[in-house]
Amino acid sequence: MDLPAPATQSAQTEANAASDPGEIYQRGAEKLDDILEWCAELHIPALTLWVFSTENLKRSQAEVSGILSAIETKVGTLAHDPFMHQKRIQIQAIGRLDLLPESVVAAIRAAEIATAQYDLMTLTIAVGYGGREEIADAVRSFVKMQARQGASLSEVIERITPEAIACHL
């Protein structure tokens, strides 16, 4: 029986890294620089990165920590990156930031503040987002608005339409 040759240490390390979400996110963060350069060259005014859905919170604590660490590091780096300032790229975040560790939120807020005055491109970082969560938040917002206006429950129910909820997304 012929057995395959043993993998080299480097190949094994790469294979392990490819299955580690933190390492995968780190590699993605490194690629972001290229993507931003391409977008700037092509005069693309907006880029949205969907980096961490609420579904990711169901991963193991080690995986979540690795992913969030990669996000925090990259966002912190972007805040001080000369390229971001030279190309006037504004950073903004969307999603449920309240679900994230304070250090990640602090890095995001610092990047938003450092680039708030820029207007040539907007880099939106979607973090702590989720389709179901977003719909639930929009419905809650709609119902609260209706309650402030004095609507009865039956009136609120009648007023729920895709268009009405879309205004709260």
C-alpha cells in the first residue's frame, strides 16, 4: 500500500491556519488594503465589508476572540493608515455594536472619528449584523414610533407593511 508523502511543516501550518477563523479573518484583513487601492483607483465611492454577523457569536469563544481580535487590529490600523487619509476614505460602522467587546467598539469609534471629515469614499464595516436581527430591530423601532404617536395595537398591526418597516432598517 502506497501512503502519501508526509506533509511538510509549512503545508501543515497553512492547512491549520486555513481552518482557524481568526487566521482567516487576519488574511482577509490583509487583503483589504488591495481592495481599497482598487476601489480608489476606480473611483468607487462606497465599499461595504460584511465582517461579523450575529451568527458568528454562536462559534466557540476562542474562534470569536480570534475573529474580533483581527477586526479590532485592522480597524485600529486603518484609523492611522496614511493611505486612508491621503485618499480621504471615511470609515463608518453599522450593526449591533452593543454586542461587541468595548475594545472593539473603541477601535471602531476611533476610526470613525479619525476619518469623519473625509468624503471621497466611504468604507462601511458591517459588524454585529444579522438579517433576522435587523428585521426585529426595524419592527421594534416602527412599533415604538407608532406607540409615541398614540396608535392602538390594531392600528399598528394594520400599518405594518414592507415599506413601513423598510423606513426603520
